[in-house]
Amino acid sequence: MSRIAFVTGATSGIGKATAEAFAGAGIDLVLCGRRQDRLDEVAGELSSQVKVTTLLFDVRDKQAVLAAVNSLPDEWKNIDILVNNAGNAHGLGTLDQGDTDDWDAMIDGNVKGLLYVSKAIIPLLLARGKGHIVNISSIAGKQTYANGAVYCASKAAVEVISEGMRLELTQHGIKTTNVAPGAVETEFSLVRFKGDEEKAEKVYQGFDPLQAGDIADAILYAVNAPDRVTIADITILAGAQSAATTIHRK
Ligand code: NDP
Ligand code: 8X3
């Protein structure tokens, strides 16, 4: 029987690549994001392979999250996999100089948004007595770097929430996988640097960065593991990366 995955942040980067990998594995898709044109594009690309529906909402808006999940027709509520991927970094700056709007965007999106989506979906998994939650954390959730403390804190929170989910949900047949990528070439740096393409490109220069599909492969591996196996944590660094901010560039 085919499975249904609910993927947040499916309009770009890791979320989009995960949707593509899932479609290749015959997993039906609820694709979520804030850009309807992008959602339509991804849905159009994948709907020849699997059943696809889209939901437009901002994860920071708890009423919108709940309304979106409630709006799903019953057959789409049989969710097997939740991928909590939506999130971004906003700015790089010291704690005394940092922009508090950036802090709000990161804490509200990466932490509270993930919680709102989870709160809406977990009851559906509990009702079925099975499921799998994949949370996209970061190497930044394990290793703090200067000027990125708020982003790092938001991802450290994801790591803790993953542990909490595993402790609460395993007994109900629901697995939790925490995925912590290193430097992945997506729109991430373009968003962090507010559209400054030159700055964003520099992040990935002089080495071969991870591609979104590399992370999607790992996510697919985790959700395809047999029932007797829980892939609890996956950390994936670029080949030339030895720590969050240590990248051996040529
Ligand atoms: P992208 O910028 O390419 O994708 C981010 C996705 O998140 C988009 O689909 C965006 O969709 C969605 N999103 C962001 N904010 C919101 C929001 N408030 N509400 C709903 N959707 C939102 O970056 P990545 O693919 O790289 O990032 C995906 C995840 O991976 C993030 O959680 C990021 O922190 C994490 N990560 C990224 C790494 C990297 O180096 N790239 C490394 C480690 C972790 P839309 O704009 O349509 O809403
Ligand atoms: C994204 C990777 O190292 O820029 O989470 O924080 S990093």
C-alpha cells in the first residue's frame, strides 16, 4: 500500500529534493510552502509519478497551520511520514548587533513553526498507531558558531524536540529521525543574506558542497528502514567539511 508524506518547505532545496525522492519511491505527497507558484511547479513535476496535493501556509501562523491540516480530505489525513523541513537562517550577526526581526523569524519559524505543524499532525499518527517524523536540524544545532548563535539555538532546539518526540512517541509506533546536514547548496544562503547573490555564492566556493538530493537520499533511507530499526540521528557533512565552520577550500 502506498504511503503519504507531509513535507514542509517543499518549494525549494532539501524539501523539494525530498519530495522528488519520495515520489521516486511511490510515496504520495502533501507539499507545503508559502509560494503557490512553486508548489504548483513541484506538484506538476511529480504528479505523473504519485498522488500530490498542496497546502499554502506559513508555519509561524498557528491558526493557518491547523486550518490547512484540517482542510485535508479524509483520505489525505492518513499521513505516514511528516518531514519538518521548513526553516531558514536570517542574517549573521553578533548578539548585541543582531536584528530582532531576524531572531523572530528564526525562532518562530524553525522552532515554534515545527512545533505547530507537529501538534497538528501527531494526533493523526497516534490515531493510526504508526508513523515517522523526520526533523531537519543542522550541524549548527550541534556546534555553535559566532554570529550565528540564534540560528544555532533554533537548531539545537530542533535536536531536543526530536529527542522529546522519540521519548513520547516510540511507544505508540511512531519513529523520530533527526537529520543534521552541513553545508548544502540551496536557497538557504540567499535567504540568510537577504537576496545578496554574491555573498550567497561565496559560501559554496572552493569546495564541493552537499546537494539537496544527498540529504533526501538519507531521509529516504531512514523512512524505508524496517520496523525493527529506528534511525535516530543522521549527521551529514560535505566531503571537505570537518565541522560547522571548518571547510577545507581549495
Ligand atoms: P531553502 O531556502 O532552499 O528552503 C527553505 C524552505 O523552507 C522553502 O521551501 C521555504 O518555502 C520553507 N520555509 C521557510 N520559512 C517558512 C515559513 N515560515 N513557513 C513555511 N515554509 C517556510 O533552504 P534549505 O532547503 O537549505 O533548508 C531546508 C531546511 O534545512 C531548513 O530547516 C534549514 O535550516 C535546514 N538546513 C539547511 C542547510 C543548508 O546548508 N542549506 C544545512 C542544515 C540544515 P517558502 O519560501 O515557499 O515558504
Ligand atoms: C545550515 C548550515 O553551517 O550554515 O544549517 O549553519 S550552517
